Amino acid sequence: MSTLPNLSFFGKRVLITAGPTYEKIDPVRFIGNYSSGKMGYAIAEVLADMGAEVYLISGPVNIKIDHPNVKVTMVESANQMFDACLHYFDKMDIAIMAAAVADYRPAEFSEVKIKKKEEELTLRLVKNPDILSTLGHSKKNNQIVIGFALENNNELENAKIKLNNKNADAIVLNTLNNAGAGFQFETNQITIILKNGAIFEFPLKSKTEVAKDIAECVLKML
Ligand code: C5P
């Protein structure tokens, strides 16, 4: 007996960010982070399987996604990710910001490779745009914006502050205090905090199963 596919997200357009950003210092160096992109890609795949039209804005990762419902835009820096998100956001029903965006970038980019000279070298950094906060504060009533928070102290408290400051509808919290959860792992352990104060805690699961939990939660919010 065949089961019908679950197409609960049919007709919904979803913007997803995933992976790290690379902030260039010179032609051969950058500031980056250890994000693998696995969580964002898993969400893209799960929602696309459920019928969503997914626009995935990805930083540099080693994953490939080949799905008829997923359009991938590869970017490198936070500014490029920001521009790509702004390009799509107006037409989106849902935005899920799973990327590990660099908070700062080098103030200057050196066209030539920086030579080693002195014992010390100072890099001046300037703040990157906060994509989640920008989308959160410009969303319309019918748009849902969801962010992630990776915390290792006062997790719930900090996640709630993030939810408010960025005007998100929900925050997916993953703590760095759980073995097997977070950057580079195949598994994740999340808590979802909604704007109305509701809190849902989930056990450690594969990132695909976590993505399904997030999808369920978004469905209830729609
Ligand atoms: O402020 P913090 O970086 O901890 O917030 C994490 C959340 O904000 C994640 O959803 C991340 O994708 C998003 N973010 C962003 N743009 C930034 C920094 C974070 O969209 N510049």
C-alpha cells in the first residue's frame, strides 16, 4: 500500500540561510567559522519534500543539494548573504535563518597578500549587517521569521532576548553544552521558543529529524 506524500508546505515560499560566511582579509585569507551548513540544508530538504518552494542562501559548505523545489544561491560574505536575502524576502512566506553569519568583517580588504613583518599585526573589524534582525523588523503580518541561537551560558534567557531584539516569531536554541549537538555534528538538540512564550524541548536527534520537528512547529504557526 502506498502512502500519499505529505505536502503540507505546498504553495509556501521559504527563504533559508545556511553555513558559515567568509570575510576576506586578503586574496588568500579570511575570517570564518566551523559551521558545516548541515542544519540549514536538512531544513531545506525536509521543507522541499513537503512541497515548499525553497530559496536556500548558502555560505561556503561541502554539501550539495539537488532537489527540484530548492533554488540555491551560493554566497561568501555576510554582505552577499544579506543582499541575496533582501532580493527574495518580499515574496517569502517564511524565513529560517540557520546560517552562522560572521558578526564582523575586516575594515579593509588588502588587494595584495599581507606580508609578515612586525611581531604583531592588528586587524580592524567592522560590524556586519544583522540579516535576521533586518528581516524581523521589516516583515509583514503574514510572514514568519525564525532565527537560531547557539548559546553556552544562560541559554534560555539569551535566546528570549534574541527573539525580542530581532523581532523574530521563534528562536531555535541549540546549546553548546550538549555532547553531539551543534557545529559539525550529524545530530542536534534543540529547544524552540515562540514569541508567545511557549517553549518546546526536544531530545538529541539527527539533523533531518530536528528539521522535521522545526517543520511541524512552523506548520502550527502558519
Ligand atoms: O546574534 P546571533 O549571531 O547570536 O544570532 C543568531 C541568529 O541571527 C541566527 O539565526 C543567525 O543566522 C542570525 N544572524 C544573521 N545575521 C547576522 C548575525 C546573525 O542573520 N549578522
